[in-house]
Amino acid sequence: MNESPHEFAKRRERGSERLLDGAPRSIKRFFALDADVYAAGVLPKKTKELLGLVASTVLRCNDCIAYHLGEAAEAGATREELVEALGIALVVGGSITIPHLRFASDFLDAMAEG
């Protein structure tokens, strides 16, 4: 892993700010929809973030995996819950997700280190 969880969060924040600065309404609306979908509703935020983690792993997006690991942990997910969700992603996505599970494991370790 090339950057710490803190560095990842800062890079993501800077990139989003640059993207949204002067972006057309369609992009801004998509970002707003994304924020709304992951907010607590009938399903708690933690559950939604775990679902996002599974989808991100199946889609093989390491930035998305890192984001949802952090958000799920912030919403109260334990390491055991995160690893169990990654197990679901492996079953759904197959062996092609294994490199992304390794990434997730490294990211979890980095999150635990602070």
C-alpha cells in the first residue's frame, strides 16, 4: 500500500473538491445521491457501508474498498464484521477479487495502526 489511510482520505477529499468546483449539475447531483444513499435510513449506515464494501470488492476498486472500510469502521463495524463482509465479496466475485482482499487486509492493518 502506497499511502496511509489518512493520506488516502486527504487525497480523496482534494480530488472531490477539485472535481466538484465548477462541475455541471449532473455530477453534483450524483455526488449528492451517493451521500443520501449511504445515510442511515431503514438500513443503518454501518450495514449500507458493508454493502458498499462488498460491491466495491466485487467491482475491484481499491479506492472504493478503502473508502468503505473507513466509513464502515467509523459507523461502528468491527474488524471481524469487515472481514466477514469481504468473505461474502470473495464468494460473489470469485478468485479474481483475492488481490483486492489483500489490499483490504493491508488497509485494515494500516487503519489499526492509526
